[in-house]
Amino acid sequence: MPQIPGNAVGARFTGWGRALPPKVLTNHDLEGMFETSDQWIRERTGIERRHVGGTTAGLSIESGGLALGMAGVDPLDIDALVLSTSTPDRTVPATSATVQHGLGLKCGAFDVNAACSGFVYATVVAHGLIAMGARKVLLIGTDTLSRITDWDDRNTAILFADGSGAAVLEATDGPGQLLGWDIDSDGSAEELLFCEVGGTIHMDGKEVFRRAVRIMVDSAKKSMAIAGVTADDIALVVPHQANIRIISAACDRLGVPMERAAVCIHETGNTSSASIPLALFEAADQGRLSAGDLVLLVGFGAGMTAASVIIRWGV
Ligand code: COA
């Protein structure tokens, strides 16, 4: 991926929000649905419970409203809405149309679908919009995977869940937060993880696992090279929350200790587009980030896609 031109208009996150549906499904609840155990799910995935319910638009309006409130931005001042989701409420129109109306925005709105890499893709797109003259962009990552999960399939039903994370991205006078970025896709791996229109998710879990670690690490290394930083410089890695063993193996290969990873998978399961913003903004809300810290966001997903960005927090 190219270097970011030195004269590009910079941007930074000025507000964020998180939303999870109130209904919680624990591993013990799943024990009553198919043959599995709390212990197996914890050991193999790191997941203890997950939230399910709601619609993609509803969760997006909730997280987006919180982000606008924190940033203190009038909805009428937002120049564009970018919604990352692979579980739109309707095929047409894009769910961003519903969200735009629900939040009282008057601006262009569109969905991005890059599966679980989607929020990082959308982050790159949003920075691009600012580089081209937009001043304020609302960026949301939401998925309601419970609606496309086969609840009789123990291979997938233990993993997937619902949630949303949102951020207001505003133009700045300085260089901004984005130091490096990478987006990748390998469509030859499509059959490893897919959902037909109106269907449920099919997954070759073992092969997805094997490739996930490699493509996350590759993407992260590309972004770090563009940013001119090394793993030692990264204060916080925010990986896609798919499986704690994938996170741990990726951190290991990158040379980043797990203490420097943001992890919320035990509470959320795999929420696809929402997983990275949920983990990032939880870490921010917990005071784990200081101004100037380097943060690596890195995702992978169906496609198979991978994406990463290096951002300098709070500049
Ligand atoms: N509960 C209990 N046992 C289960 C089970 C469950 N939910 N699911 C599978 N098993 C069994 C298998 O049948 C198998 O039994 P066997 O040895 O008698 O054949 C055994 O547990 C091991 O199964 P395996 O598929 O090898 O487990 P795994 O360690 O690969 O874990 C996943 C399975 C799905 C958790 C793991 O492969 C994974 O997370 N893959 C990546 C998926 C992913 O990230 N998808 C989203 C991408 S965005």
C-alpha cells in the first residue's frame, strides 16, 4: 500500500460509542441447545458469553448517537456516514440510509462490506474522505450475526454475536492520527467462510484459523513498514475478536506481549464489524490509552480479507 502523502488533510477520532443488545447468551445457555460445554468453548475460543438481538440499524443508531454526543458534533455537521456491516437489515437500501435518517444526518451514507475486516476498511475510507475535503465523518461498525447463524451448528453458533461501535472522525490541522494502512483480499478463499443470501454461515474453522494468523500478521507488518514503526513501538494492538488463540498466536508472531492487546471476546464473542471498535473504545474508556500512543488495528475475515491501520492516539 502507498505511503500517505505528506500534504493530505489529517483526521482524528473525537468521540466514540459502543452498543450491545441487552440479551446475553452464556456458554451454559448453549449447553442446552447442542452438545458442547462451557469449558470447551472457553478453552478453544476464549468466549464466555455474547450479546444477541436488535437490528443493525438500531444498534448503529445507538452507538452512533453516543459518538456524536461525546464529540459534541451536531448531526447536521456530519459530511458522510460510512457503515461497515455484512448483516444489513435489507438488501436494498443500504442500512446506512436507515441510520442516517435515524440520527438526523443530512449527508451521503453508504455501507462497506469487507466482513470482519470491515471496520478497518471503513476507517481507511473515512480518512480518505477527509483527505478529499470532508470535515466530519461518522464511522460505524455493526453486525447482527445472530440473524445469519445456524443455531443448530455447534461449529459456528459458539462464535458469533451482535454489537456495534462508532466513531466521529474529524479533520485536524496537523498530520492526524493515521500513519499507515493496508487492505488485502484473497477471493480464492471465498468458500472457507460464506453465507448465501437468506442463508446461514458456513465455515471451515480449522482452515480459517490457520490462514487468519498469517494474513493478520502480514497485513500488520505492511502497515508498520509504511508507518516506519516496529512492534516495540506499538502501545496497544486491537485485533479482530474471533478467537483468543488466534489473537494470542498473532501477537506472538508479531512480537507483541498479550498485555498489550485489547481483548473483549470473553464478553462479546465475534461481532464481526463491531469487534475492533468495541475492543478499541472499551480500552479507551478504561484509560488504557494516552495521547501519542501508537495503536495497531488489525482485522481478518471472510473473503478472505485482512486489513490494518497504525494510528497515533489523541493527536
Ligand atoms: N463443543 C464441543 N466440541 C466441539 C465443538 C463444540 N462447540 N465444536 C467442535 N467440537 C469437537 C469436534 O467435533 C472435534 O471432535 P473430534 O476430535 O472428536 O472430531 C473436536 O471438538 C475438535 O474440533 P476442531 O474443529 O478441531 O476444534 P478447533 O480447535 O479447530 O476449534 C473453532 C474449532 C471453530 C473454535 C476454531 O477452528 C476456530 O476458531 N476457527 C476460526 C474461526 C473463525 O475465526 N471464524 C471467524 C472468522 S472472521
